[in-house]
Amino acid sequence: MLLNLISFFEETPQDNSGWITWIVLGVMLVGLILLTVIPQKKQKKKTEEMMSKIGVGSEIITIGGIVGKIVELDDLYVTIKTGEFGQESTIKLLRQGIHSLVPDGTEAADVIKSGNGKKDETDEIK
């Protein structure tokens, strides 16, 4: 009887925290989606902007680090001329193989050292 009386006054924890778990999980999921989608959209916009600026005569750097001038351009392929005078060669590559565009009046090495001249917000995290 005494045990029944003690158990009556004991507060039984009510399990109302289940919905709180789902809310926290939902907020975390939305945050994760925003942290992945927004930077991808920024990078895609930056790439599309660079691709719209390239043309015949533009100097580019490929993903593999090859520097050259565009001599021929179509929707899928880019033909570049690279090398020193007398030892020039042409390379045909996919447009997706272009890493960056070298601005007029600058050297490719300066673009590589400066990271395309723009600081990305993820650079501070590294």
C-alpha cells in the first residue's frame, strides 16, 4: 500500500518528445539541402558565365593544367593551340574540360596563383 502511494505521487515522464525529434530532424534536413544546393547553383552560374565569355582567340586553362588559345569552337568541342613558337600543337577537347578563362593582359600563372582572382566562401573553411 505504501508503495502504491509512493508510485501515485511519482511523476511519470510523458513521452511527448517524439514530435520534437521529427521537427529537429526536418530542420536539419532542410539545412543540409540548403547547404548543398545553394553552392551548386552558384558554381553552375559561374561556369555558365565563363562559358558565355569564351570565344576564338581566348586564352584558357584546362582541367589538366594545359594553357592554350582557342582556335576553333563549337557546341561540344574546343580546339586549342598550345606550345612555344615552332613547337606548337593543337588539342581538341570537350568544352567541359575548360577550367578557367585567362583575362586579357594577364599571365596564366598569375590566374592559377590567385585562384582565378576571386575568393570563394569555402576557401576560408579549408
